[in-house]
Amino acid sequence: MLGKSIGSGTIIDPNGTILTCAHVVVDHQSTTRDFRGKISVTLQDGREFEGTVVNVDLHSDIALLKIKSKTPLPAVKFGSSSKLRPGDWVLALGCPLSLQNTITSGIVSCVDRKSSDLGLGGVRREYLQTDCAINQGNSGGPLVNLDGEIVGVNIMKVAAADGLSFAVPIDSVVKIIEQFRKNGRVVRPWLGLKMMDLNEMIIAQIKERNAPFPDVSKGVLVPMIIEIMGDKVGQPLKVLVKREKNTLVTLTVVPEEADPGR
């Protein structure tokens, strides 16, 4: 229905803070991206509340809501997405196609799927890839491990394929929540680098095309100056650069805050 959307979420503290996806609560019909729309929240036990949007980060597609309950609410236990390995079993919980309290299972297919692999521009992001069945309405719901701990936030699927679902790793979400509480928003430093991870195969391929390429076994290649990276704003960083013919240069760079519209 025009102007309405349905999604899922997770209560993350007894005071009624709910973790969900930004695209569930953003009014996409509005050119100003209004977050003040009415949010109706229905808990698993059937209780209904009116929710308030507290924080939204469009780049990561993460948002926090708040509901007021007279009694403390059950809250999820946080796991660690960094401990996941391909092949680990996970469960996706949510409300697909308005079917509440739906659970599907699958395995972790990839723990660091790049946003660029999916053709997504903007800020570089990494996702958990699973083969859990998710559909419209699953967005914002938790991806949990077999201990019942949240390890990701289900965010999207490839519409033209089966078994290709993606979640924001909970370790990244925790950092976003910390920034929400500290700054009221997510601050992303801009160092101006587009980086490409180096491995033995990539280095060998580059050396075939460019013999003077420095003798390195690992590191980061800087092919272009356009990207966002880092986690500190206004603090000088020392960067050791190994250039062609193994020339070493030490640079001092100061990250600036990224343009939110970038």
C-alpha cells in the first residue's frame, strides 16, 4: 500500500529500543527522507505499541526505534559476527509477507561479501551472505546463531535468485549503535583513498604487467583517490607507502568527515 511498509526488528534492551532497517522506517515517497512517520510495532506476544524513530543511518541501512512499555521487555543477546565461518548454521527470524514469527534456516555462505560485489556504490560495506529464505517483511529482522545470539540484521536478497540473502554483521551494527549514542549519527571519516586488498595472486598478476612493482607479500594497493575509509576524524595518521622500485615514503594524512550525501 502506498506510504506503508512492513518489516521486522529486534528488541536490544529492556527499555524498548528496537533495532531494524532504515528502509523500513524511511518515507521513500518524501524527497526529504522524513523519519517522523507513525511506526506501529507488534510484539511476538501480540501487544501493540506506537514506535518513535530515534536514529537512522541510510548508508548502512540501520535504524533504531523506541517504544514505551510499562514493564521491562525481553532483550536479545549479542553474539559476534567475527566468529562466524562459512558453513555455520544460522536462523533468520521475521515477518515475511505479514506472516509473523516466521523462522527459516540456512548456512553462512560468505562472511565478508563486499558491497561492490553486489553493484552497490557509495560507502564501502561488507555483508554476511547466507542461503536463509527471506522475503519482503524480513528486512530488519535478526540473523541468529544456534545459541540464539544475534549475529546480523537481515537487509536484502537477490530477487532473481534463490539462496542469496544478505545481513549487516552485528559487529558493524554495534559500532553504529555506539556512534548513535555518542554523536546522534554515524560519523564517517574521509581519507580520500580507494583501496584494493593485495594477495599473492593479485601481486603476481600486477608484476606481469608492471615489472617495477614493489616487492611486497601483502598490503593495500591505492589505484585511485576517491574513497571513504578509516575511523578517526581530525587525527593525523602516519602512512608508510612503498612505491615503485621499493622506494619508501612516509606521509601524514588527516581524515575529514565524509559528506553525508556522498
